[in-house]
Amino acid sequence: MPELRKDPIIDRWVIISTERGKRPHDFVVEPEVTKGGFCPFCPGNEHVTPPEIMAYRDPGSAPNSPGWRLRVVSNKFPALVIEGELDKRGEGLYDLMNGIGAHEVIIESPDHHANLSTIPIAQFVDVLHAYRDRIMDLGKDDRFRYVLIFKNKGRSAGASLEHSHSQLIGLPIIPELVQEELDGAKRHYQMKERCVFCDIIRQELNQQQRLVLENQEFLAICPFAPRSPFEIWLLPKAHHSSYVEMAESSFWLLAEIFSQTLKRLDAALKGVPYNFILHTAPLRQRNLEHYHWHFEIMPKLTLMAGFEWGSGFFINPTPPEDASRYLREVEI
């Protein structure tokens, strides 16, 4: 029988459509058609991207030239622009401000054919370091309240270029979905004096029903009320509200479990497009007792249609207990 499940953090309901009961082989994942040709992100083409903001380079290599392991550049077609003032104002009952923000691209590897599930762990650590370093740098700008890290893998997930990359947008406001999590987590803390994410972690480790992977410091789970089939969350076991406060020794462990999770997702659903996002405490709001930073991975296996747009419900044909079992047992 179908189930209605409520997300314990933001009280969002989802429908687990067990009548449909889709397994990995039931999903049709269209193979990516590579276009080939000129790639602005490949070594030797640094002159066609905006100047690099940051790079991890071989000793002696010059900025905006080959010799890099990872580059960060401004998005050539930014959603928001960094120059100018916010100029908050109103027009009658409407509020508006100038479109000020930072929009950057993290080019994860010089190898055009690499991706986060195939690069060495040391290179994955570079990517995770870059996320931290850019959040910390943009946090010095008083105009920004939040930096959202995200990745679109595959054309149907929004990737316009094949070369593996992540993006970030520095925002003068806190995104609505993050604010919903902050508010929901605060309500839980006020009632129970416990972090709701820590409660979820304890329950998932105890029940072992939706656990995908764990190591000494992190775990990967399919959440109780997932919006999409094979949705996965990566969380630190210990309570930390801000990603930028992660200990240096933890980056390797995070890279290992992140890499293993993506390998298992790719093995279960070959070449599946996905998005992932990093939710962390807002800038200048560290050490929150009620919030817990985490990554959310959302495979693109279902579509938002009329019911979803009109109701706010998500319909998921694969229970998370089944999804986590497939991911645990798949051969990689």
C-alpha cells in the first residue's frame, strides 16, 4: 500500500508509491551523448575562461596557464554579478534589490573524461577543500549571507558542459529551502533540546534500514521521506553546523565515503544524472546547536508534473529502505 511520509525536519510530506515499486533496472537512464569538440575547461584553454579566482597548481606554474589540479573561475554567464550595491527597496508591497552575488565554477580536474566517482581520493579532497576555501573567502564580503555549493551532472540535471565541474553562488539572502531547514531544526531543538539531524543519525545507525555506508566520521543514508528515488544524504556523525569548521583530518574520510557513494550510485543506475548540494550554516552563523551541515544527492529519475507543482508533494516509486539495500549490495 502507498505511504505518506513526513520529513522530520521541515514537515514536508512525500508519497512513497509502493504500488509502482521501481527497482534500479526499471528506470530508463538515457545515455549521455558526448558532443566532443572544443572544451574551455581543458588545459591549454585557460585564456577563454574568465581569469582564475583560485587554483591548486604545480609549483612554479603561472596563473591562467596549464599545470593546475583544480581551478576556480567566475561563471561566464552569471546568475548574479559581484559588482555593485544591493540597494534594497520596495515598490508598493513588492520588495526587490539589485542582483548582487558571486557565481563561480569549480573545475574539478584537468582530465576532460574524469568525474567525481573516478578521480583519486586525493583529488576529491582538493575539491572538498576548494568548497571550504571559497565559502570562507566569500564570507568576508558583508553583502553575502549564504554560499550555496552545488553540482549538476548530466545534461538533464542542468550541466551545459561535459567537463566535470561544480558551481557556487554567493547570495545576499538565505535560500528558502535552507531557511526551512534552519527553522524546522530550531523548532525541534526548542522542544527536545536535541539536534534533529543528530537524532536522525542515531536512529539510522541503530536501525540500519536506510544506511548505505559509514566510516569513522561520516555516514551516507537514504532519508526516511525522500523526494526522489535513490536520494542520498551524507552527514558527519558528530554535531557540526558549519562545513568550514571541519577538521583537516576529516576531509580524506569525507572524500572516501563521498567517492564510494557516487560509485555505488553509478553502478546501480549506470550514468544516472544527478544534482548535489551542500547545506551548511549561513555565513557568520557558526556553532548552531540546532543545525547540522550535510550534502544531499538527488538523482534525476522522476519528473515534477502537475500534481507535484500544484500540491508541493513528491511522488517516489522506490522506498528508501529498498534503495539503500540496492546501494549497499551493488557490486562496484
